[in-house]
Amino acid sequence: MNEMPNVTVCGCGSGAMAMAADIAMMGCRVTLYELPDYKDNLEPIHENGGIFLTGKTYSGKTGLARLFKVTDVAEIAVQDSQLIMINVPASAVDKFVEALSPCLNKDHTILVTTGYWASLRIRKLLEKNGNSRKTTVVEQNIMPYLSRKIGPAQAHIYNYKKDMRISAWPARKNNEAYRLVTSVYPQIKLSKNILENNLQPGNPCVHAQINIPKAEFFFERAKEFRFYGEVSMCASKLIDAFDRERMRVAAALDCETITFVEWIKQTYGYEGKNMYEMCGSVTSPHAHRWGDDAGNRRVLIEDLCYFFVPMEQLAEVVGVEVPVTRAIIEIIQIFTDYDYRANGITLRDLGMEGFDKKRIIDFVTNGEHGD
């Protein structure tokens, strides 16, 4: 596909606003959609005439990005759009799919930029409206931007990712999805299936691991902090230990992946032998980004419930020991008083309960009968 598609971006958080503004500046006709319960988030954007974007953009442009439409009406949001980008935390994806589902058809492709097994998690919602076999669902392994919402109608991009991957479910839809998505983000690579895509390095490799060595600081003293500026050598070693387990599980499921350190270098261009050397420096864009206690706890729920728990179960299926993964879940659970396993996504939730390796691979490749 040579021409840029019409795109609907869902959400008004930092990532969604950065995305909507940046791809509008690239030349996409962009509609920004927010759920009706949060429609007040749209008013400042209406008043501003768009989103004011600053920082290191993929488009190479900054300033006021004018959008085609800004709406909280689902039917209007998807009119004439080919690509619907849901750029919200994993826990909010279902709400957007439920709202949009009655309006979707075979001409729509959903891209969930936060991944976390989204294509399998939302399939039942699409089935309710008969859309599971009409609408293509694609997962991205990580959001495109390291960004922050710095005003009601203003976003700042600290950095954009140069190594991102996607896969559709089932994987036989990959080539068509890849052509569409790379017309917006040419740097995106294709994973062979959603197993390989979800087991790529990304956010789950770092958040809990940085928290544990400085738990007293994050959970008791600090309410706001420069999260990546707190990376320690102990955190870096824990990141590497978890990463080895992730890669063993991936290999056991016939998935190709790289180390987290390699991925950080490719994605951001940072230099160093480990996370401490690459992101612990005050010169790192990551170290400049502020976070807070509520956001920290949210990403821990996202990473542990939506990645650690299903990876732990996949490891059991393929006979790979993951003691570091188990320990991280249990230690963070003590600090936060939150039961990540009880609230986590299971293989049953993903439609793979009782599957062996062969059946899992067939399921992510070919889907269910009739898909």
C-alpha cells in the first residue's frame, strides 16, 4: 500500500496523543476517539484546534497537529478508516473494543499497540457482534513512543522506537496486516506469530526488576520520580536474569528473539553493556521522564498480570524452569498487596487451556476452525 491509510487513534493518554499528532504530521487523515465516559478529555483538543506536539518526533515535525475528527461517537470514529490503533493500557483495551465492535467490518484492521495477548483477549468481544472473522486484529509488542502528556492538548515525545514488531491472529493474516501497518510506520518488523511477538523484549523486562532493589523508595517514600534514573546495578542484573528465562521459553516455543540489551540498543540507539550503563545516566532520555506512584503500580499490574503470569504457564507447558519469574511475581506481590496470579491472564483466558506445544503453535498460526 503506497498511500497512507485513514487512521482512528483510540485514547487520550500520552501515547495516544503523541501518536495521533505525529502520524497526522506524517500525512495520515487522523480521527481521535475517546470513550463517552471520558469525552471531557476531547474538549481542550477541540478548543486548541488540535494537539500541540514537541520533542523527538518520527515525522520530524513539531507544533500544532490538526486532526480530521475528534469524537466520542464510535460510528463516526471508524467511518472511512482502514486502521484503528488502540493505544491504551492493556486493562482498557476491552472497553474500546466493546464500544467499537458493533461498527466494525471486513475493511477494518485493529492494531493494539500495547500487545499483551490482546488479539486473543478480545476475540470473545468481537464474536458477540459477529466480527471475529471479519475484522483483522494485530498486536504490536510495544507502543511507538516514549512520551508524556504535558497539557490537556499537548504531548511531548522523549524518543521513538526504531525496533517494533507486529503479528496478526491468526498468523496467516500477517502479510496483509504488515503492508497496512508499515505504510504508517515503515520501521516495524513482522513476527511469525503472536507467540513470537509477545515474547519479544519490552516493558515486562524492566519495570518490576527496577522496583525490587529500591522497593522502599518506590513504595514508601517517593510519590513522583524519574523512574529510569533509579536503575541500579542490582536491577540490571535482575533484568538480565529474567531475560534469560524469557529467551528460553521463546526458544522452546520455536520463537526467535534477541536479548533485552540488544533490543534497547536497536530501539533507542543507546550504548552500554547493560541497562544500568544505558539508561541510568542522566543523559538518557529515559532518565528525564517523570513517573508517579499510581502509574508505577499500574504498569506493574500490566506487566505481571498480562505477561509474567501467562509466560509462567507457557513455561510449564514446554517444561522450562522459570524461578526468577516466579520470584519476581511473589516479591512484588508482597510489596503491593496485590494478587497478580489471581488477577492475571491465564491460558484458559487466551483459549489455550490444556494445549500442548504443537496445538498452541497451530492455534496461533491457523486460528480456530473457520477463522
